[in-house]
Amino acid sequence: MSVRTPRLPRPTPSRRAFGAATVTAVAALAAATLLPTGQAGAADTSLRSLAEAKGIYFGTAMTQGDLNNSALTTVAGRQFGMLTPGNEMKWDTTEPSQGTFDFAPADRIASFAQTNSMKLRGHTLVWHSQLPSWVSSLPTAQVKAAMENHITNEVAHYKGKLYSWDVVNEPFNEDGSFRSDAFHNAMGSGFVADALRTARAADPNAKLYLNDYNIEGQNPKSDAMYNLVKSLKSQGVPVDGVGFQAHFILGQVPSTFQANLQRFAALGVNVAITELDDRIQLPASTTGLAQQAGDYAAVVNTCLAVTGCVGITQWGVGDADSWIPGTFPGYGAATMYDADYRPKPAYAASVTALGGSAGSSPTPGASCKVTGAVNAWNSGLTEDITLTNTGSTTINGWSLAFTLPAGQTVTSSWNASLTPAGGQVAATNLGYNGTLAPGASTSFGFQATHTGKTSLPALFSLNGAPCTTA
Ligand code: G2I
């Protein structure tokens, strides 16, 4: 193992921008005076202050609705020094019809960031998704002007207020070819340079990024991004950074992650982890959460090892507000905070990787209660189970894991989907009963065969956290 060269102060100007003494002081003050929700150990062990001490930032993403969740906002303001609006700066919100701009939703997020001394990443100006249909319906000859007008107005509105912009998001297919969207169809690959130049003209100081997923390792898609950035740089097009979304699957942080970031940095751009999460097949086991801690530590260590890596943003604050369960049914638990915004092992691992001391991990209290009733006959039974959210935050999508007594095999179920039929089973909500407000209950049931044991299941856990049983 090689000896590490001391790395402070960081040589890149953009990194020094995050060492701003005022920000660190405000963060430390906030950490010292607020209740220790979501924080383990001493006052200076927040992710944001530890990251800033290393010359990088640690950020999160929030949507408008999150602003009403005090458990979430407490953790966000104390632990994270950078904020990305999850949806509010996207085209469908900011210019829903041509020439009509609405920045009010994003301004609310910006104001939260300001109140909490967080910097802002702008996300995103040009993207095929969350694009209002009027753009894709335009005659191709009008798309360039519409794109430039959109960029000019939005960037001008936030001029001087944002650290960076994801100017172009997800331009590539998996094989490295350009995605055929309204912009590529109208302008060919030149839309990227045009978008960057337009953004630079509207705000000369915001860092301009290209952002994509599945470009973390070396593969055809990251090769395409690399070649694009190299070509843009050689033409003098203003590109300052590349964002690696990093929507990982448990245990699959690519082995070429560091080398890949390094080759981009060598082109003279900054690199950032922009949308980190690490999804786990539910129910998350203790082993899974430990592996996730390793994955998070690997990401932090990778950024710290690459000069030019300016920071890490997690996509969401906790498991309750993560996009994962809604998009990948059966998966979740992808962030550092559980459904009640208590730190998970991945939080402690990130703190440790940043040089802090996580102290003793708080033992999560149950945020759910389960009651059940069995109706058995000689070879079969039915069971009704009621799940109550005893936590303080709304559960959006649930997976209730439990262990069936030996010999029981599920033959049918109602109000939930159950897999597998025996052993450690997970009951997952259906489309209509996934949301459980604090204090709310929902019931589901199943029919099973048995070989003599007709007792209730045991070891209930909700989205990875144990439940009490009555
Ligand atoms: O899809 C995950 C991320 C991939 N990279 C770019 C990010 O911008 C993207 O974020 C997600 C948001 O976290 C989701 O919240 O982008 C999704 C859309 O592609 C967002 O989901 C959408 C829902 O699909 C819509 O049904 C909903 O109306 O959020 C919308 C606004 O709440």
C-alpha cells in the first residue's frame, strides 16, 4: 500500500471554493446548536463540515414537497452543504408553455439552501425527459431558438446564485451513440456546444456540466462522454465539469470508477458525483446494509483520491424520499438515512471515510407496529396482518419482511404482493396502498398451507427497520 501524500490545501480553485470559512463556520454553529437528529458523534462530524475540511462538498437533492417534512429538512440543513432541486428546475416546471416561465418552485428550494448556507447545483437545462410536449412538437427548425431562449432565461434568473449547472443531461445511449431526442434530431451533436455557449453567456461564473448515468466505470458510454469532452475542450467550448450520477446497485460500484474519474480530470474538467444512491433488494438485510456502507465508503474514497473531484451529492435525503422504490419495485433502502431519517451504516461509513468519527451507531427504534390474526384448519390457514406507521414521516412504498413458521407455504394473498411463498417472505404494497401517513394503518392477508405450525410469522421489519409486534 502506498503512502498517501498530504492533500491540503487542494490545488484546484473550484475545490478551494468549498473551503469557504463562512460556510464552515455557519455549519459548525448549526451543528452545535441543533438537536442531534441524524447525526452521530461530536458536533463537527456532519458530512458537510467533514467534506468541506477535505476541500469537497457533500450535497443532497430535495423537491418542493420535502420542504414540509421537518425530519427531512433538519437532516438536510445540518448534514449537507450543497443542494440540487430534484425536479423544480426542469423544463416542464420552468417553461411549461413556450415563453411562459415559472421559477417559483425552484426559488423555494433556493431559499431553503440560502437559509441553511448551502450552495446550489442547477439541474437541468437540456434533457429529453420532463420536457414539455410543446418542445418535442416544434418543427425542427425552431428547436435551436427555443433551446437557447430557455437556457438564457433560466440561467439569467439564477445568475450569480448557483455553483453549477447541469447544462446537458443524459445525452448518450448505453452504446455511446447520441440519444435521439428533440435536440439531437434538430441540431445533431452540435446542440451540446451550443447549449454550453448559451449558458456561459448568461452566467459567466456558474460551472457548466454535462451529466449522465452509467458512465461511472469505463465502458462505451463513458468513452463517448470522454471523447465529447475532449473534443469540446479542443474547440474552446465552455465545459467545466462532468457529473457522474452514480445510481448504483448494491455491491456494484465499478472497479474502474477511480481510473475513469481520473481520465476525465486529466482533460482539465472537474468531476462530481451528482446523484448517488445504492439500491438494495428489499427487505434490506444487515449484510446488505453493511455492503452498502462499503459502497458509500468506496465512493467517498474515490472522490477524495481524484484531484478535480469537487464533491458528492446523494439523490434524496433518506430512504423515504428516494425515487428508487417508485421506479424499481422491490428495491429501495438506497440512501444513508432510513425511512425515519435515522442514519444507517452507510452514513457512519461516509463519516469515517471523510476522516470523522461516527461514534456509536444509534440503534434504530421501531417505526412500525404489526398485529395479526390466524384462522387455521387441518392443512391450511388464512392470516390478516395490520401494519401501522408509528414513525413521524409518511411512508411512500413499503416492503414488510417476515419469517414464516416452518412448513407454511403461501398460496394466495390480498392487498399486498408476497414473495417468495415460504421462509423469509416480503409483502410489498400494491398500487393503491403504498402511502402510509404517520399513525396510519393498512391491512393485507394471505392464505397458506401448513404442516402443523399455525403460529403467526416472526421478525417483522419494514423497509429494513424492525417493527414491534403487539
Ligand atoms: O430518475 C432519477 C434521476 C435520473 N437522473 C436525472 C434526475 O433528474 C432523475 O431524477 C428523477 C426525480 O428524482 C424523480 O422525482 O427524475 C424523475 C423523472 O425522470 C422524477 O420522477 C418524476 C415522476 O416520474 C413523475 O411522475 C412526477 O410527476 O417526478 C415528477 C415530479 O414529482
